[in-house]
Amino acid sequence: MATIPSLPSRDDVLRMARNTTDMTGQLLDTAGNITRIALNTFDPRDGSGAEVLRVLRRTTAELAEASASPQAQEAFYRILDTLTRLGTHGAPLAVHPVSRPAQELLTALGDSLVPVLEAVEPAVEEFTAALGELVDATSPLLPTAAGVAAGTLLALTPVLRAATEVLRDSSPELRRVADALTAALAPLMPLQVALAERAAQAGADVVRATLPPLADLTEAAAATTKAARPVLVAGEELLVSGLEQLQPVLLAAASRAGRLARAAAVRVSAAVSPAADQGMVVTVTPV
């Protein structure tokens, strides 16, 4: 005989009623906020609401016209074709037995890399900030570098086209080379696998034997570095001080070299392209 469930107590009923009232109030407040946002956005007093609606209508009309163009239809077709290929070929690969070791490898890498990523996060942030500052500082050189890269690519294009033509015309010979290499290397593969297994085992034994003395050596080097830290800091301080003292001399030498280079450039330009008036002589003397 089934038992009759007990009725909720007075406290349970009060708690449910209170929760229902609170949730209803929050929903009403949220609805009121949304209503005020809509009224403020489409307020007809200053014409902003009508302008927003006109902008939305014009934007949606342009999007509809653009989506009907042949280029957009071709892009949509490519996206759908890519999704179809992913669904057709990706699902069998995901359930293939070979994917299981790959998933285990990814899991192990994820578990191992999380502490490493957390440890290097501050250094990565500092490096990213410094790299951004370096890019900003070298931005004047970027157009020149882009021009050089474009010229290099244009120069390599005929070479690549010629190589493509040669390889396309030589496809039978390439197939013969591939067949000969396959026939020559196929009998050696089992021997190579056995040798690789022996080499891996020997390498593992060497690593096991080397790790304890390497750990001792690392600890000794760390202790020596810790003991010699004041000397190293003093040497670094001396080096930095020397560079600071040499900075004015280096700047003066660089400035003088720049003036000499400019003077030489002016003289070379005058010699290559002399002025129309041969009676006037311009002499540039470096300061």
C-alpha cells in the first residue's frame, strides 16, 4: 500500500512563497529596465528613434542585397561544402581507434602543461608588452621591409613557375624515382625499426645512469652560483657603469660619422648630377 506523502510545513510554504515573490520582482524589474532601454533608444522626441530605425532598415537592405551577390553565394557554398566535408570525414576520424591514443596524449599534455603555463604567464605578459613596444618603435621600417618582401616574392615567382613546369613535364621520371626508392627502402624498414628500438633502450639506460650525477652537478652549480652572486652582481654593475661612461663617446662618434656620411653623399650627388650653372661651386665642410 503506497504511503501518502506528507504535506509541506508552514515554513516550507512561506519560504517558497518568499522565493516566488523575489523572483517575480526581479523579473518585473528586468522587464522595466528593458522597457526603459527601448524607450530611451527609440525616443521620438528628438528624432533619434526614427533615425535608428532608418539606419537599421538601410543596413539590413544592404546586407540582403550583398548576400544575394554571386560572390556571397560562392562564399556560402564554400562554407557549406567545408562543413559537409568536416561532418563526412571528421566523424569517422573522431571514432577511429587511432584517435584514442591522440586523445590520451592531448589529455596528458593538458594536465602537464597547465602548471607550466601558469608559471610562465607573467614572463609571457612582460615579453608581449616588450614586443609590442618594439613593434611600435620599428614601425617606420615596416613599409620598407614590406617592399623588400614584395620584391623578393615577385622575383621568386618566375623561378617557382619554371620549377613547376619542369616537375610537371618530368612526372614519369619522378614516378620512376619514387618507385625505385620505395623498392630500395622497403626491405630496410624492419631492420631500421629494430635498430631504433635498440637505440631507444640504450639511450634510456644512458639517461637513467646520467641523471643522478647530473642532479648532483646541478645542485653544486646552483650552490656555487648562489655563493658567487655578490661577485657576479658587482661585475654586472661594473660593466653597466663602463657602458654608461662610454655612451657619450659612442654618441659623439656616431654623430660625427653621420655628418661625414652626409657630406660624402652631397659630394657624390654633385659629382654625378652637376648643377646647370658651372660657375657656382658649393663646398661642404664637416663640423
